[in-house]
Amino acid sequence: MTIYDDIDNTYIDFYDFIVKNYNKLYKHNRQKHDIKEILRISLIVLKTGIAWRDIKFLSTKIPWNTIYYNTQKLIKNGIIKHYYDTLVQKCIKIEDISYLITDTTVIQNKNNSDICEYNNLYFKNKKCCKISVISTENNTPIDIKIYKGNEHDSPILCDQLNDECIKRIKQTIKLNKNKKIVFLADTGYDSSKIKTILSKKIKIKHLIPQNKRNIKDKNKIIVFNDEDTITYKNRVKIEYSFKLLKNYKKINLIYDKQCNIFYNFVLLFYICNMTKFLNKHNKK
């Protein structure tokens, strides 16, 4: 089985949704090339990180600029984002959620000037950006945002927990009434502002270890009990998802000048991830 067969078999519903919405928008324009073929090549670009101009070396007769132009149209009209939102809702209804996890990952930035800043902690003298994600244990994203590389995790989450994001988290909690959902984060999020938002606005239990560097008296350090320690170990699942994210070469390095294009390719990764999860669930 080739990479092409694997893509065709896995994303049948995705193809159908995109074609349906694309035809609605451009019903008056004659489409010379098959939109399914264009989408298939775009997914190969996501996986391999191949340059748009090098698409001519793949087994397709469609010119590279046609594929690039049509992918841009899908992004600008919010069709990819719309499908991503529908998949998130499907996955949340199916999942038995026990906890939400948040973290950021640093991506090296080659061209984009809007979201790039120097972050010498991870990439010395190189520009980069941060992807901040709030997700479930099965890597279904509740919220994704992109920030500059020099921003600290704590203010990033404060900004990310806006009214829209809080509403989504509350909806997720409502769908899982039987279980008490716990919010997991690392020591970088040890902030009184974050803890008050989680406990008072969202009303969710949080497990955020104290940053020991901020505490002079060691007796004041609060230690998790055995049950919380076992629960907190699940935070590593978001690190596994970032490892998978960086396996997609188009995301591992940013060459796109527009932030929106890169953001939609990140959404495409999560669409692939959620589609595989739904396929496994349907087989059961």
C-alpha cells in the first residue's frame, strides 16, 4: 500500500465534506481539476513537507500553482476550520474524558515575521513561535493558538482562556457529567491568575505543581497525594501528541509567510489525528 492509498482510504468523509462545501461556494465557476485530488496532494504536502513547486515530481497532472491556489481558497473561506470544529464536537461526544491537558511547543520559524521572536532557551539565535494547545487525553483539541516564541507559558494560557475557550471547556464538562474532569499543567503555569480562572470561572479541579524556585521556605511546598500523582502522570500524553505533530514536516519548520496558512496546516494535523480516532472507535 502506498502513501496515496492510505490517504484515500482514511479521509473519505473529509473529502466529501470539502467537495460539498467547495461546490457551494464556487457553483458558478467551472472547476477544471478534481478537488479531491487537490486535497489529497495537500495532505501529502503536510506529511512530507515538500515544497509547492516540487509537487510536479509527484504522480499528478495538476500544476503546483493550481493546488496552492485552491488550498488557499479552502483556508481563506474557513472550510478546513469548519470541518475541524465538527470533528472536535463528534470526538468530545464519543470520548469518556477524565482530564484536560495544556502545554506549548516551540517551532522554528524561517519566514513569518508576524509571529516570530528569538527564543534562546530552545533555539539559540533563531526565530521561532509557540503552539499552545488545550486538549483531552485522546488529543482532541479544545483550543489551539499560536504565539510569539519569546512569550512565557503562563501569560499565554491567561490570554487563551478567554470567554469563547471557557465556554467550550464548560460544554465539554457538561457532556461528561458522570466524571469529575481534572485540568493538568506543568510548573510553568503556576500562577494565581490561572488558578482563579480555573477554580472560580470554569469550576474545574486543577493539578498544577508549585514552582519551587518561587518558594523560599521548603515547608510551604504542597505535595500531591497518591491519587493526584497517578492522575498527573497522564500529562505526558500532550508531549506525545507534540512529537506526532513534529513528524509532519510541513509543521516542524515554518516556511509560510502568512500565519493563517500555518495555523490551518496545524488544524489539518489534528483533523488527521481525530479521523483516525473516530475510525478506530467505529470499528469497535
